[in-house]
Amino acid sequence: MSQPVSILIISSDKKLQQGIASALSDIAPQIKSVADSQEGLKRIREQRFDIVITDSRLKDFSCSILIRRIIAKSPSTDIMAGVPAEDFSSQRELLDCGADDVFEIPLKPKELHLRVNKLLKERSFLQSCGLVGKSVQLKQIAESALQVAPTNITVLITGESGTGKELIARAIHANSKRRERPFVAANVGALAEGVVESELFGHEKGAFTGAVSRRQGLFETADGGTIFLDEIAEFKPPTQVKLLRVLEERSFMRVGGSSDIKVDVRVIAATNQNLEQKVREGTFRADLYFRLAVVKIEVPPLRERPKDVPLLVDSFIQKLNEQSGRKITGVSDEAMELLMRYHWPGNVRELRNFLESMLALAPDRRIEAEDVKRYIDKQKQVDRRLPVVTGKSVETAEHELIMQAILSLRSEIINLREALLKRSQLRPELKVESSSVWMGGERVGEIPGDLNVEAMEKQLIQRALAFTKGNRKKAAQLLGIGERTLYRKLDKYRLR
């Protein structure tokens, strides 16, 4: 680490304080020590520490409570707890509460030195990859990314939607020899079936109706660099054949072309589906799967790595506060515990959306436990409204879901307007003529009260596209629908 390492010791045992300071003197020349938890928390509020080493035998309050409070106040700080050797159950309990590591008392200086060095090395891995968190799983992902980055090996990243697969792909590129060359991301699932090959490999003039000139594809754009193929499971068999040829021969033909084009591109692919199952079903080529999965990195869902939640919350709040005139001033200890216990079906993306909504609805204050409880209760209601298998087509089911969401939104808008109208009767200076639409913490327009459902749907899509400056991927995320659904709606309302 370039900056000097800062360490705080919390223990009433002077002999233990001195032993820790002596064992780590070469890592942190200046180590601060305090005798109790209250003084330790005060120091943490005043100064940022890389590592806090605490004695589990503190008298003022339990070590598990202290660990939770340290996490809430300084999420990036690594926490080590000293536990009597015979107290094995406490070691497990403190790790479950959020401690990053434990060591035995009486102190073994060499062992402590090795453990602290390991924590600092893992922190360095995460910083090099630009990954936010400190769970064991994320540290292993960072280490794998750094090991594979200098090579040209093809990588397959798997995991649920919203877990941050593209961030890991970018981390691999940023630490590779190709870092000065382009990183090109292609979301295959967002492309209409008829244009996938044209987008990836380009086309010649006259190759199809509308091809008025030669066009360079994404593989040519990424020449010398890295191409990230998201939702790789959506590739149709003909495109799978072309991709396999690119991986094996480093060449391809444009659509309508007659000559090979050579490229030097590293391929990183990602999927939220089970490709092995698709191979067994015959919808994905086995040879392409094995060619893509030379190295496989699996990103676990956020519910399996709760240790990452406090750091993600802290990082998102800083970014959102910088981007907006409003601010979230912090998160209470109880609220943070609830956030860490929630299962986050939408993963990191859902966590960010929650914080954006808090910035819009409750700015300039800290997030309290009641805010989190209300959000969780609302999500439970949404889960209960999810459709069961009915035999309907995907398009019909998606349409019904969107209609349900918009009707629910319209109902909420009407209720809000009625409440504001009542207030305006009490205070004549308040007038309500329409309902504001907020996206990403910003007011993006008005919805009149007399719109029908289809008109509301069309206007919501227009507002989302305006807010994202035409970025259809982000617009779909804001609307809570798939990109393919958005494309169908654009055609339906002639908004392309």
C-alpha cells in the first residue's frame, strides 16, 4: 500500500497492546491504543484506520456489538478480534458478526503478522480491481482477475443479474497488457435477432435493406483490446458458429462480405444462465462453451456476501451525494443491520436503486431502520403479486406485468394528488395540476391526471429515454423492464 498503514488497538490489557504493537512495528510504525470500546469508537469517528484490532474480553460492552458499530461507522476498516484459544464458539460468532479475521490469545506475534499482511494483500487486490467490498468471495474474485489479467485467456463470468459482472470484466482489462486499447461492451440480449451479426461483425454496403454504407462491427472496434459479450446465452446457433471461428482463427467476415478480416481481440463473456444446462439441451454449442470457459469466474449474489453491503452503501452514498444537490447524511446502525440481512433479489443494482429512491424521497437526513423496513415490506408485497405459470406467452405475461406496474403507479399518483389537493384546500397557495415524475433522484416531468394506461406507458418511456439521454439500457433499468420489452414498446408507440 502506498499510504502508511494505520492501526488502532482496543484492549484494556497493556501487555497485549505492547505485544501487538511490537509484532506489527514494521507494518505500521505508529500504532494507536485505547483501553475501552467507547474511546475506540470515538477515535474511529475522528480518524480513518486501515485495521482495528480489538480484544474480545472488553468490559464496557460485548465485542460483537463493537464490531457492528465499527462497520456502521467505518465500513472500509478491516477488523481483527483477539479471542482466548479455548473459546472456539466466540471465534465463529465474531466472524459471523463481521470480523475479518480472529487471532488467539495468548498472542503469537508471527501468526498475527502473517494474518495482518494477508488482510493488506487482499485489500490491495480489491483496490487494483476497483471492486467495492471485503467479503471472502469478492477477495477471491479479485485475486483470480489479477492472475488471469496479464494473459490472453478467454474468461467466462457467471452470476445473477445485477451482481457486477461487467465491473469484473473491466477490472481484468484494466490490469492487462491491453489496458491502453479499447474495452468494448456488447449486451447481446439487448440486440434484435436480425442485427446481432451486423452489430458484432459489421456489414458491407448493400448487404441487406437499409445497409447504405459499409459499417465496422464491434469486433473491429475492439481490435487490440477487449470485447465483453454480456448475455452470451442469447446467441443463436449461426452466430455461435461465427463466434467460435473468431476465437479459434482470430478472423471473420462482415455480413455480405467475401474476405476475411483479422483481429487481435481478447474475449470476456458473461451470462446469468446455466450454460452447461443449455449445452445439455442442445441450444448452446459444447465446443463454444469449452472455448469460452477456459477460466470461469462465478460472482455470488449479494445475499451470500453481506459483508460487502456496508462498503457498497458507503460508496454509492458518496457518489450520489456528489452528483446531486441533495444528500444522504448517513445510515443508522440499526438500518445498516437490516440492509445486511435483506436478501437483495436484484443484487447490487437493487441496492443502488434503493439509495437513489432515499435520496429523492428523504433527502438531507440519514437513513433510519424504519426506512429500510418500509422498503422491505413493499418488496414483499411486490413478490406476492409476481405471476405464476399460466401457459401464456412470454410477451403476454410481460405485457400484463407492465400493465400491473403502471396501474399501481397510476393509483399511487392519484392518491398523491388527492392528498396534495386536500393540503391545498387547507393552504390555498398550494396548487396541484399534475403529478411529478422522478427518476434517479431527479424530477424529469409531469403526468397529467387524465391519461389512460397506454398514454401513461408511452409517456413514462419517453421520460425515461429523455432522462437517460437516449440510453435504452438505462431506460429499461429505470422502468424495471427488459431491454427487449422496451424495444417492442418503442415499435408499438413509434418512438424509435
